[in-house]
Amino acid sequence: LILCPMNNKMKNIEIFNESKNYMPGGVNSPVRAYKDVDVTPPVIKKGEGAYLYDEDDNKYLDLVGAWGPMILGHCDKDVVDAIKSTAENAIAFGGTTELELKLAKHICTTVDNMEMVRMVNSGTEATMSAARLARGFTGRNKIVKFAGCYHGHFDGFLVSAGSGVLTEGIPGSKGVPEEIIKNTIVAQFNDIENIRYIFEKYGEEIAGVIIEPVSGNMGVVPSEPEFLRELDNLCKKYGALLIFDEVMTGFRVAYKGAQSIYGINPDLITMAKIMGGGLPCGAYGGRRDIMEYLSPVGPVYQAGTMSGNPIVMSAGYATVKKLYENPSYYDYIENLAIKLQKGVEEIAKEKGLPIVVNRFKSMMTIFFNEEGKVKNYDDAKKCDTDLYAKFFKHMISNGIYMSPSQFEAMFLSVKHTEGDIDKFLDIMRKM
Ligand code: PMP
């Protein structure tokens, strides 16, 4: 299918086709190729507030928000100014700057359970490094992850769950040796009995448990509070570290992340996306005694030429500072998300569409699901991807830019308005 929603120019298609000669699939990250929905992706040239513009001058209402970071909207003036003024003097040194201190201190003093932090360059690096640190600190090898949670493309986390109660690691990608993932245990999300069983069987060998407290990577699926509490208890009982992957939820579901809503104190937290203001970034942090196990203080090695890059630090600082100073942003975005959820549910009822909307604060997913609930990965896998593809094609060809897969979160920003939500709903109603 060829996509030219608002006019019949061909620049998008020309650029994308040529890109395929030089980059596998024409992209630098697979989801961007729109393979499952059989649509040529728009080639984006500009972002402004809640809107995107492609090379054919089509305008889209954006509900992807760069997969999370753009909570202030595209090209927020304060963030752009910070990037510009830093770039005048400081592009990269691979050395110490005060900007690193500014962002690190701001995060550690405003987010709970972050006594110290290490900056890296992506969410993948953050989770990979947190796993190494957990192993180094505990002297144990096994890491537990949950089916349907995504923690980046690090070998040890590219493990998909089988349908059994407990799945020993099965690689989710070619090129991941079984020896590497034999220390990864896949547990069932929101299943207390399953995680108890895993701890009874392997408790003394488990270095850490990593979880998205609100998963956004099987679509939005929040943890049930009692499940997280039991997980926390089990980690404490067996001396395993609890790692909250807040790459998506940090500074998004609340300034202080999902941990502040559930009232749980993880040992380590991973972050990325919003904390870099849209530039390549990541961070992991937590308890001081654990963080001081990192090189150069401790024996766990982890490094990065670009880590703490001045431009990234300044964009991140401008973003989190603005969020910190404007707590009302969170209610504003959540209210838009509530309006969107209600509207979508009404349309689903009117049209008899099998839709379940999972929403946690301003993160939400529209699932096409006959059974009426999505609480874990098995439920998510039962969703109707063909119907979603039909929905997606209708929306994008009418100027609504959303994820080409339903197993992702939709993100709103402070630049979205009630009028934008109405626009989305009007277009959906015409499906
Ligand atoms: N953890 C979570 C929860 C994520 O959502 C993602 C990416 N969407 C990652 C880790 C990996 O981050 P990155 O793509 O920056 O490597």
C-alpha cells in the first residue's frame, strides 16, 4: 500500500525507497518500517508541538511522541534554546562537565530512591548495565524478567515467554546464544503464584528482578499493586535486587515515576526517553551502596565515550526542570487521556468494535480484544492485529500519526489540546 494521505506528491516514497538501499529495511529501528501494517511510513521533516510534517507537506496529529520523550511537545522552545546555547561551546569532550552534575543532582534530589546515578546513551544500555551491576553486587547470575516486558535489545533480555508456567530462556532473536540467556528466567506478569514458585526454586541464585511497573511494551498493561508488593517482599526475603525499568514511565506517569504511585522502593531504577529531552540518553541509579560497586569506585565495569554528553545533559535538564516546576502538566495530560479513553470507548460501543482501552495516567493503548481484558502478555497476544492494521491505515491516511503496532503505548504531550482529542475521535468515528 502506498501512503499519500493528503496529496499525491511522491517525495516520501522516493526517500523511503532509496533508504532501503542503504539501511536494512530503510530504517534504523525495525518498528519504523511499518512492516506489519503494509504502509509506506511518512518521512518526517519537522515536528512542532503536537504535530508532525512529512516530506510531502502532510500534517499529522502525533500520538507517538518519539515513543515517549516528547512530553513537552516537539521542539519546545526551552529545550531548543538549551541545546543551541550549549552547542555554541560544548559538543563533546568525553570529560567532566558541570552540566552532568546539574542533571544528576536534579534527578537524585527530586526522584525517590535515586541516591546516585550513572548516565548512559540509551534505555538498552541502562538496563544492560543495571543487570551487570546487580550480578556484580550480589555475586549471583540469574535475572528474572516478565513476559511481554521489553528492556531494550541487550542479549540477556531478548527472551520471549513460552506458554508454560515457567519458561527457561528461549532466544527471541537469531544471534542470541542460548548460553547467554540461560541465566534469564521469564516470569508471568501479574501472576503472584508464578513469581513465588520461581523464587522458591531459584531464590538463592537470583541477582535481580527487572520489571516495567507499568508495561508499555505489550501495549499498556499496569502491574496490579498486590503483585508488585509481593514481588518486592520476595526480593527482600531472598536478597535479590528489585530493578524498576522506568525508561517509559519515569517523568511520564508522574514526575517521580511509577514507583511513587505504587509506593514501592526499588533498589535500582533505569531511565531514558524523557530524561534526555529527546536526545540519545539513558541512566541507571539507586542505592548508594550498590552504585558504588561501579567502576572506578567498585569492581563492576561500565563506560561510554558519549555518556553524559553536554548537549544531551542540557536538553534533559531543560526538560525535567520544566516538568518539575509545572506539576499541573501531569493533571492536564491525564485529563486529555481520560477524554480520549472515554471517547474511544463510546465509539467502540456505537460501532460494536471489540475494543479494550488500558490507560495508566497519560499512557494508553487501544486493544482490539474480544475477551474484554488485557492483563498480561497472553491476553495481549490474543488481540486482533488485522483489525488494528485496518484502524491504523484509516487513522494515518486521515492525518493521525500513531503506532503501527497495538503493542505500544500512545503518548500525549502538554501541547495537545481538547480540540486535538476531538479531532482524533471524529476521524475514528468515520472508520
Ligand atoms: N526499557 C523500556 C521500558 C523501553 O520502553 C525501552 C524502549 N522503548 C527500552 C528499555 C530500551 O530503550 P532504548 O530504545 O532507548 O534502548
